[in-house]
Amino acid sequence: MKAYELLFFVDPTITDEARAGVMKRIEVALTENGGQVDNVDNWGKRKLAYEIDKLTEGDYTLVNFHADPTQIAELDRVLRINDAVKRHMIVRRPDHE
């Protein structure tokens, strides 16, 4: 398994239950095929560099995890179809092999 990090942001006005639902869905997508979540770091509200979907702020979360490279496409698909997630980025961490 390789080390990855996922950075995503949601609308800061959504409820805590909706935010927890997004995180639960990400955990399920990772762990159902043998991946594991190492660390979840909630960055909180940050100002966006430019307006996205009429938002000027976003609630950011950084997730460090280990997964097989084949799972990344499924995680990307899950994040794209989730309306609460406005933007996301998955990056491989070469320093945590």
C-alpha cells in the first residue's frame, strides 16, 4: 500500500452532521478494500483564492491514508458525486513509504 493525502473543502454553512457524513463516506470508500485512514486534520474555515460556486470561504479537511493505487479512482469518483464536497485533491506522499 502507498501513502496518500486528500485535501477537500465543503461549504462552511453545512451542518456538522452533513460534514460527518462526508467523512464517513470517505472512510468507507477507503476501508472497504483494505485501505486505512492514518490521520484526519480539520483545518477549519479558510478564505478561498477565488470564488467557487458563489463561496468565498471553505471548511478544509486534510486526510492522510494508505491505500492501493487501484482504490484512488473509486475515491475520486465518490468525491466527485458528493454535492457537499466543492473541490478535492489526492496526492501521493513519497516520504511515507
